[in-house]
Amino acid sequence: MRAVIKGIGSYLPEHVMTNAEMSKIVETSDAWIQERTGIQERRIAAEGQFTSDLGYEAAKAALSDAGMTADDIDLIIVATSTPDLTFPATATIIQEKLGMKHGAAFDIQAVCSGFIYGTHVANALLRSGGAKRAILIGAETFSRILDWTDRGTCVLFGDGAGAVLIEAIDDAQENVEAGILHTFVRSDGRHRDMLYVDGGPSRTQTVGHLRMLGNQVFKHAVTDIAQVMRDCAERAGVKISDIDWFVPHQANQRILNAVAKRLKLRPGQVISTVAHHANTSAASVPLAMDRAVKDGRIKRGDLVMLEAFGGGFTWGAALLRY
Ligand code: UT7
């Protein structure tokens, strides 16, 4: 069995918050944010608009792209660290919004690496017969967990959602080349204090705010992302130089540039949406991939590497033929 991406979609909230608007909230400047991160603007969810609303819109777009309806799918996985509620899972809320009374739905929490972890899990379930068609969604409202007095973090994040529809295909019966070729995920809990949220149901009974030692996270991110992509490609028996497109987690343009330099990637091979989306955590990879598919850069048959790095630390890569 192979797990093949049949559709992709995304959704961004309407409100565009520019760096100029940000500089009215904290002591910062458009020049500093652009120079240190490449971010020009980010989207912020409206009052009363929740992670499930963003994820639902992205799921509908992926279904429509695949020419399918909710009746055709039997699994929903949502990668998020900003669920609507502590429980039930945001995936079950989206299941209800889609009018789905069958199948199963659950959330995955691996912070910014959530979509890669989700790809890892969806691939395993689809290939082993655990589901036939899954919608994998990365959806976040990080604006709700930011400390809006901390200029070192609040300027970096945004809200959004992206989704893919993945189908299990028997490659003995259908001659398909497309599909997820390999996924490789890692974590190292020793570094959890470098990027975390200082609240939670069990410890504080509050939601808490995001805390980060930015420059230390930066160094780990560059090293670990470069290594996990090398490992993923090697395990798949593919050379980095044979890969057409790289869709990275969109945390900071300087991280994208440093990783590209280490892996000697060709100019223009790395999909970047960080200028307009900022860091949307688990949503950033599918949002960036959707952009590159819709504008015609990523085409059917292309070899694509996805990667992400986030709190935990967690990190990982997924290699696929689109
Ligand atoms: O998605 C999960 C993964 N997350 C990441 O990968 C984020 C990784 N980290 C980063 O992207 C960068 O470390 C940051 C963008 C967060 C910070 O960039 P930096 O080059 O590491 O700056 P820094 O934290 O070392 O701060 C440099 C200076 C400090 O001032 P002093 O102490 O040198 O006087 C900060 O106070 O920049 C100051 N600063 C700001 N100035 C204006 C920090 N934030 C801001 C700001 N506006 N928003």
C-alpha cells in the first residue's frame, strides 16, 4: 500500500497584521523584524474564530481539491498545540462541522513539528489498512497563547491552517509512482525548557503563554533540520540533489537560508511563505505547500521534502512524490 496525497487546501484568517501594527503593541520595528526573521506580516484570527474553524475551512478546500466529500474519508487527524478546548480533540469538532458521523478523529501534539508527525502517523495507518482516506490538518491560533508584552516572541507567530487528503492505494493493482516515500521523526525532551508554554490543565489549570530562548532554539533548529533531512533522504535511498522542492517549517527566513546553505540547495528550491504567514506552527508546512502547488511550482511527479522543528524539542522530515 502507498499513501498518496490526493488533495491539498489551506485557510488564512482575514485580518492581516503588519509589522507597523505590531510596533504599536510592543517596542519593535519593521526593520528589526524583517532583518532578523524575514517576516512582513501575519494573519490573526477574529474574535470568536477558533482553531477548528480554520481547520474546517482548510479541510473543505482539500476535499474540494480532491473532488471528494466527507463521505469519502474515514479518518481526521489534526496537528495543533492550540486546540479549541483541552478536550474533546479539535479533530472531533471538525468531524462534526463536516457532518461526518462515521470514521475516527484525533489530535496530535508535536508543536511546530505536528504536521510532520501527523504525516508519519497517517502514512503508517493508511499503509497498514487502519484507514482508507484521511484528512491531515495542521491548524493553529497561536495569537491566543502569545505574551503580547514580549517582543522576543509575539512578533514571530501567526494563525492559519492547511490540510491534505491522503488516500491508501494498492500499488500492486494501480501503477502509481506518487506517495509518501519515507518519514523520519525525532524528539529530545532534555530541551523542553527552551520552547514551551508556561501553563496547562494539570500543572497550573491555566492555558499559559509561549516562552522561548530564541537564539538557542535557532542553533538547534539549523543543525537538527539539516541532519534529519539527510537521514530521511538516505533512508529513502534518495540523494538530496535529486529532490525538486523543499517545504520547510516557516519559523525564520535566516533558518531557511542557513539550512539551504548546509545542504547546498539550489536557489529557488526552498518554498518560503514566512514573509506573509510568519510562524503558524503545525499549519506552516501545509500552508506553504498549498501555496506552491496552487501557483504551479510543485507539480504532480515532483519529489518533495517536508521538514519541521519545534518545542519538545521535536523535529522531523517527510519525503514524498507528489
Ligand atoms: O517554531 C519553532 C522554532 N522557533 C524558531 O525557530 C525561532 C528561532 N529563533 C529565532 O528565530 C531568533 O532567535 C529570533 C528571531 C527569535 C531572535 O533573533 P536573534 O538574532 O536570535 O536575536 P536575540 O534574541 O539574540 O536578540 C537580539 C536583540 C536583543 O537586544 P540586546 O539584548 O542585544 O540589546 C533583543 O532584546 O534584539 C532585541 N529584540 C528585539 N528588538 C526589536 C528581540 N526581539 C526584538 C523585537 N524588536 N521584536
